[in-house]
Amino acid sequence: MTTAMLGYVCNDALIKRAAENLPLFQAVFFRGCLLVALLGLLASSRDALVPLQRFFERPLLLRIAMETLGTITFLLALTKLSLAGITAVMQLVPIAVTFAAARVLREAVSVHRVGAIIVGFIGVLFVIRPGSDDFSPWFLAGLVTVALVVIRELATRAIPPSIPAPSIALGTAVAITIMGGVVSIFQGWEQPTVTTIALLIGAALFLSVGYLASIISIRTGDISFSAPFRYTVMVFAIVLQIVVFADVPDLMTFIGSGIVTAAGLYTLSRERSSAF
């Protein structure tokens, strides 16, 4: 899950940078073409391709639909907010998926997991500071994305094991690429620069890592165990905001990120000690 968060946030930073010089959904379409080619080669080399009709099975179809809609709402917010800001809003996901897993999947959720998630969320509040002058209505698009992600993760868990992770990622990439291509027709197209193309290639590589690692994590262990490790994305987002956008977050953001990191480390230490 930590690897997935790194892949996702690196993709977010690169696509945000590419969208400064290219219409957003044209960038999504170009990135998608690269991503489909990459995942197609991976699935083919591992003999992990499945018949087309399997993509219309309910859990996989629901996952792809939620991922596609979530991509739209998230990218719209990403272009209006700082990388650390929208990433912080997405940290409602650990709380939401944990309690969804407890209610829908009947997972046993320990008090330590719940405690770590709540502490992590307090750290997130230090970052987004609702009610302050830094709060934006575009954060609401992030909240919609959170709901879509929760449904996506529950659907992922219900996908039969006979459908390999590369095929799930490939089907998702195809749907998002088609969506980007359709919307880009109405946005208009521009000639991409060499730098923009390089950014999109990097975004495709990192997003493929995010897709595969996330799918494997959700299908392998308890959703409630991996949930606190989603908070690591805040640390990655702050580093990238400094490196890629030359924007140093304020003290409250650093404090909040420290709390988030501590929550994840606490969960890991508790689970390791209980395993022994």
C-alpha cells in the first residue's frame, strides 16, 4: 500500500505539471495510451490476459466505473488545489474504507487500528484546516472522490481471484483513456512539448505501479490493516510539492504530516508485536 501511494502521488505531481502546458484531459489521454501499452505488455508477458467478457462481470465493471468517475473529480480538484492540499483531503479514505470493511466485509477491526486511523486523520486536519482562509470549495470534489474510492476498493475485494491484477489494471487504464479522449475533444488539443511528453511517460510508469500495488494490497490482506499506510502519501506529497513545484508547505503541514507518519508506524509496530 505504501508503494501504491508513492506511485499515485508521483503520477499526480507529473500530470499536474503536464497540465500546465497541455489541456488536462488531452494529457490524461496521452498518458493513458502509454499506460495501456505498458500494462498490455506486462499482462501479455505474464499470460495474465482474460477474455473481454470478463470485464463486464459486476465487481470488475463497478471498479472500473468508480475509478473512471473518481479520476475526473480528483483531477479537476488537483488542478485547482495544491498537491499537498488535495492529497490531505484524500486521507479521509483510510477511515472510510476501514469502517466500510467492518460493515460490509465483516472484518475484525482492532481498537489499535481504529485509534491509528483517528490519530492520522487529526494530522490531516492540521494540513487542510477547514474553516481557515486556505480552505477551498474544490475540496468538495475531493470528498466525492473519497466516496468513489471506497466503493472501488470494496468492488476490488469482490473480484474473483481468477482475474489477475495486471488485467484489472489494464481494463481500468483502457476505460480512463477512452474517457480522457472523449472529454479532450470538447477541451481542444494543443501540440505537446518534449518536456510534457517526458512528464506523461513518467506519469504512466508511476501510475502503473500505483494500480498494481493497490490492487495486490486490497486483494491480499485486511483492508483495515493497510488503511493507515495510505497516510504515507502525505509525506510523499509534501516532498514532491517542494521538489517539483518549489512550494514549501507551512509549519502546520509539517506537524500534521508528522502525526500521520506516527500513526502508520504505530499500526505497523502493533501488528508486528501481535504476530509474535
